[in-house]
Amino acid sequence: MIRTSVVELTTIPAVAYRQKLPAGGSGITVCRYGEKQVGLASISTRSGKAIPAENNPAELYPAEAFAEAIELTRGLPYKKLGKVTMLKKSFKEQEPKAEEEEIPVDLAAYDKLAAKYTDKTGKLSYELINKDLIKFLKSSSVVRGLIAEQASAAKIKNYIVGVKVRDVTGNKDLTDKQVKQLTDMLDNVYPKGVFKELNDEIRKTLGKAKQ
């Protein structure tokens, strides 16, 4: 019998699963139906209770939901890289490909990114993220070289995002897959794409370089 690593909650309309944390211990991810932003928390090794991420929206993901998630996932396998597809009031879990390694949710790194790009109202800011990345686009000699070579927009974006994420989190050892996981978490907040302005600026810059 195959045990699912994803459970459905009763305290709120959501599903949840556990993941390993890079620094050790466990983390809880809660995905509420109809919401783009997920709830994230680490699990205290002393009390066994949830420690929500700094920018966790408590109105969407209350302490009771994390407590239930911790209880229901106790003893279950960690969720590996793969998709949890939300289908109205049900879910299905897609098994990860065999060659894909498990990527833990790095709550400490996510908290640093959220703190860097949180505006005065306390919300994660799409504008602040893009402003900082576009500033790096215009100042980096490496990026200028990629533009001169007419590298693809995707390659340039991945370089910019990778450098900035590692710089902001202070973790130079993040893999490309871990960087993508962190930016996907940011991207969940903005359905139109958190890097839309950056992508537009890259395409515009590449166009000018051709002239």
C-alpha cells in the first residue's frame, strides 16, 4: 500500500504536507483551496508546535490549522518534489519523477527574501522585487556580457534571480532548484508572475542591443 504524504484538513479548507528543512528538523506547508499563497511553518524540536514564517498570513493560515497539519502528518513520509494539484474541494498528488531530488522548503531563506521585499504596509511587494532585480540588471557587468552575446531572456533572468536570491538569503550554496523553489513561493502571491517587469526590461534591453 502506498501512503500519501498529503493530508486534508478540517479546521480550514486546505491540504498539508511535511518537508525536511536544510538546517534539520521538519517544516509544514499548508495549501488553502482558492488561494495562491501557501502557509509555511517550521516545527519546534522542543515543543513540537508550529513556528510560522514571518510573513505567514494568519487570517488564512491560523495556528489551529498548523496544529492539525502537524498531528495528521505525524509519521507520514516527507513530501518530495512534485505537484499538489488543487481541484476545487479535492486534491490529487502527483508522484515526483525518479530522477528529481527532494528539495526542502527553506523557511529561513524565504523569511529573508520576504523581509527584504516587504513594503511599509507589511505585504510582500511585487514592485520592490522587480525594482531591485532591474537595478542589478543595469549594473552587472556579467549581465552586460550576456546581453552583448544575445543570450536568451530566460538565461539572463535565471542568472539575475539566482545571484540576488543567494545574496539576499546569504546562502551561496543554494542550488538552482532551490532558488526556483523559493521564487515559485514568491510567485504564488502574484498570479500574473512576480518577474513580469523584469522579463519586460530584459526583452527591451536585448532589443536595444541588436540595434
